[in-house]
Amino acid sequence: MQNPTPSNLAGLYIHVPFCGSICNYCDFNRWLPHEDQLQLFSELVLKEFNLRSNFFAGFKTLFFGGGTPSFLPLKSWDNLLTQLIPALPQLFEFSIEANPNQLSLDKLKLWKSFGLTRLSLGVQSFDTDTLLLLGRTHTNDQVYYWVNQAEKLGIDLSIDLMFGLPGQSLTQWINTLDKALALPLSHLSFYGLTVEPHTVFDLRKQRGELPSLPEEYDQMYLEGVQRVEKKGMLRYETSNFSLPGKECIHNQNYWNHTPYLGLGPGAHSYHTLTRSAGPKKWQAWFDWLHQGCPILEENKETLTHEVFLEEKLWLGLRQKRGCSWNLFPPLARKKMTQAMLQKWPDFFIWDNENFALKERGWLYIDQLTIDLLEYLNTK
């Protein structure tokens, strides 16, 4: 794969909505598939790529997410990658999300033969009771096995974890994190739980059946950051850590308003200040493809200059590198600087070019962003 050079190269995201089981916290677009959907998926994605990719200058990253991409059959993967990868000559980074209990060595070797650079394992926890609570169906032995196989094949490894879970103690979280950090990782993500509407967790919460969320949420996050950074992985975004040079370029596309094309049911795209999405349900997506993928006005949003700046602010603050002052009007810059000096001297660091969060600021990122947005919108 080549090094990424032109800044106008886009990211390519392919959404695989199929899962073998539905996790209790998940609100992504996913379902238990019919056999015909598994058989048709690769051809339909290729059809969508051919219809829509000409709006982009090329692609530097490829990311399969879901759902559970590893649930796709080997034959579908072979068909899809055989036709797709040659159409991506400037590809630099290629990532696939996988569940530890829905992998095969044949799939892993096939992905590697097509240039896979990162395997992202959805682990969430190493605590058996917590896995049961989450509705996860893999075992720790499966995690260790696939970590070993990925390492043998020379594939960079990322793991997803969750904290702030119902009934979870600080000790349980640290034990999970330490087990993850003992593995040969180049990247790690950990996310605090949000109970999303219409999930199993949400229904249990409404019935009073969900164990209470831990009060040590902030401590869990801070302890997690400290332990990960002691292992040499740097926080480059609120929930994402990597060895130097191993950041996920594809995810940075989303945070930095780099163009990206999303394929598959409900996948989002961004190009020239416009976000759009195709239909989420299988039949509607199928029909839409055969209509030539017309723009769906109900799934389209064109960012105004004001909204663009607001997103630059809150997405920039989520990243270690922060925000550039040059993006914002002079009056807003003046008022934000005054607020940082007078109200939040312990939360921000800044110079003449950029501003970013200090360590303490990461805990209050949501409120700080809301406050700064008021100054940004000052007339």
C-alpha cells in the first residue's frame, strides 16, 4: 500500500449490518440476517460503490464496521475484496471489525492477502459476568487465540473495551484493562456506556431491572488513561489510544471533516459540506440501489458555516491536538480566550495558533464545549 499523500483522498466505510446475536447495549443498524442477504451483500455493495465512488478523488482508508463484518461468509469476502481492492490503488489503511467468536483462520488469511493492516476486536470486557450482562457470546480464550493469530500474520491489533457498566466496580474495570494491556496491541479504544433508547438495557432500566451505573465513572476514565499511557500508547482522541504512528486514520476522517463515502444499509457519507445516508432497512436499500442511488432529501444535511464551526470546535476538543484559532471569528476568539483565562485556567492549554484540553479538562469536555459554543455564537 502507498503512503497517503493527496489531502483530498477520502475514507471508504462499508457497513455490514449482520450479527449472530444482538448485544444488550447496541443501538447500531444491525439485525440477524436471512441467508439470501448474506449471499447478495457483496454484489450489492459493489453495485453501490460503482454508482457512487466517482464523486470522490480516491480513497486512502477502508474500514468495515457493523454490525459484525466477520459474520460475512468467506465466499462473500473473497468476491467483495477481489473486485474492490484493485479499485483502490491509493489505499493506505485497511481495517476490519470482528467478534472473537465469529472469525476463522481462512478469513484472517484472506484479509491479510488483500492488505489488511488493522484487526479491531470487539472484546468489551475480560470479566465473564460482565460479558453475560452485555450479551456478548465470546470467551477470553477466543480473544487470546485470535490475538495470537493476528500477531503471527503481522496484522496490527486494536481492541474495544467498555467501562461505566451496570454493576461494574473499579477493580473489575482495572482487571479488564490490565489484561488488554498485556496483549501486543498497537491501538486501544475504551468507551463509557451510554444507555441508548430502545436497547435491551433501556428496557431493563425502565423496568428497574438494570443494576446501577458505577459512581466511580470519572475515576475509571482517569485510571484507564494513566495505565494505557504508561504502556506507551498515546491518547489522540477522548476514547482512542495508539502507539506512535498507529492512530486510526479512518476515524480521523470523521473528526476532521475529511470526505468519506459510506456503503451499505444506512451508512453515512460526507462530501463538500453535505452529509447524506442511504436507507437503513434491507429492502429499502435494495430498491434504492436499483433506482441508481438517488439523493434522499430526508437523509441529507448541508452544513451551514455556523454549524461547520460548531463541529470544528467540539470535534477538535475531543482530539489531543485541539482546535486552530484561525477557524473562528476575531470576537469569538477574544471572548473564548478571556473565558479560558478567567473561568477555566486549569482546563485549557493554548498558544497563538491552537487551544486544547489539559488533563482535567477531559472529564468536563461536554460542559466546556457547550460553554464555548455560547462565545462562538456571539454576534
